[in-house]
Amino acid sequence: MISQILPPLELIEYGIPAVLVGLVIGYAIGGSSRLSILKRVGLATVVCLVGSLMMSALLYVFLPVTIQTVLFGIISFTGGYVFGTVSHWSPPEVPASKPHVIFEPEDDEEFDREIDKALGRDR
């Protein structure tokens, strides 16, 4: 279907660079375990749109750019990004639970003594 919109040579000229750059960026972001899944999806949206538009702007120097080629660039970049992310996926880090100490004093005087003791003050 896409070959009906664009000639095969333009598919190669606009598709290959977008797929390769999307693959590299997706590989890098997919391996970042510090990012949550929600942040990765949001970052994917921004990166795919901005990256494909930048690719179209760079290719404009050498090739004529039309709406069809920009849309094909967005699809190609997104496909490369998804493949790169899936191929280097690392699960998000689960934050370690912090231990909590709960002190339930019998009376307020004991609580005040424990606070003073913890702060290094003598009574």
C-alpha cells in the first residue's frame, strides 16, 4: 500500500535512515531501567515525533520532502524505535521499601525522653 504512495527508491531513501536512528534511540531508552513504563511511553511519543521531523529536515537538504515522505518517516522512525526498545528491554527498577520504626509510648514523658536521647540532649 505504501508503495502506491511513494516510489520504491524514496521508500529506501526516507525509510532506512529513520529506522536506523529510531533503532539506536529505542535501544538506548529501552535499556534504561531507571525510567518507568509510563515515562518510556511518553518519551517515545516525543522522541518519535521530534526525531522523525528532524530526520525530514536533514533529508530536505538532499531530497525533496513532501507530506507523504514526512508521514513515512514518522512511521519508519517509530518502527525502529519500537524494535530497538523491545530488543534491549530492561524491566523498571522497583524502589526498595524503606524501613519504618514506629514508637508508641505509654506516656508523653517517655516519648520526650526518647526524643531527647535521639537528638543527643540530656535532661
